[in-house]
Amino acid sequence: MPAAPHSATLLRLDVAAVPLAVARVASILAHRRFDVLTMDVAAPVDGLRRITIEVDTADETRVRQLVDFLNRSLDVVKVV
């Protein structure tokens, strides 16, 4: 029997181009218990690094809470 289709949400973040920024974002995702499908980390440009994350959820409330939490992180410049 085929598995039920998953619904995913795509987030784009601009973070400070410091080594621990990516680790902090990954830690936040793990702490909030999100299943990460993909995480693409771009090369730094002008002191910022773009992270594109695909999480396995369609729950808009959880995504909104995650965005709010990420925006409070010192390393996250903005969630695009």
C-alpha cells in the first residue's frame, strides 16, 4: 500500500555568515521537532548566507511559530 503524500513547507532564511549560524538554525529545527526534508546552504555573500529549508509539515500555525522563533535568533537576519 502506498504511503500517504506528505505536505512540505519551504522556508528561506538570511543568516549571518558565521560558522555557528547554520548549526544554530539546525538546532532550532531539531528542538522544535521539525522533520527536515532538505536544507540548502549557499555560499556567503556580503556577510550573509542564504539557507533554504524544506520541512515536512502543512501546519501553518507551527510554521508561523517557527518563523517567529527563528526571527528572535541573533544569527537570523530575516526570514524571507
